Amino acid sequence: MHLCYFDENKHGPGNPYFFIGGLLIPDKKAIDFENTLGQIAFNFFGARSLSIANELHGKDLFHGKGNARERKLEDQSECFRMWQLLLRTIRFLCVWYV
């Protein structure tokens, strides 16, 4: 069995393209995935639980905005590096845009 997660961007006048993507996680790796995700959140925010205050958004990390606004570039880079390692353990689904 696999667990699947889909997400989309905020489509609107300022963002005319609609993107949808997803992750496919084997159930045997779900606990490890959750633990690693919690560790990434802890390393970046000091808390393991994911909430609105400590959501990880690639766009914000990349541009130094949102939750990453006052973080050092080194912290942002390390967060991306940890995500890269995590995502190597799961399968990606295609990302489409319209």
C-alpha cells in the first residue's frame, strides 16, 4: 500500500498558471518519512509538529519570505538539502500546470 499526497498552488490573477503535484509514499516508509519531516521542522523552527507557524514552503525558503524571512541563507540551504535527502526515499508523481 502507498500513501498519496496531492497539493496545488494558489491560482489567481497574479498567478495565471495552475500547478498540481503529489508524493507517493510506501506505507512501510511513512513513519520514517514523518520522523524525518519532524526533524527537518525541528532543525529549522525548533518544533517538530507542523503548524501554520512552521509550515515549510519551498517558495518562501527560496525567496527568504514567509516563515523563512529572517533566516540565514545557510539555514535555508540546509533545509533544502535535508528535503532533498528525504525526497530521495519516496516516489514523485508528475507535476502538471495548466
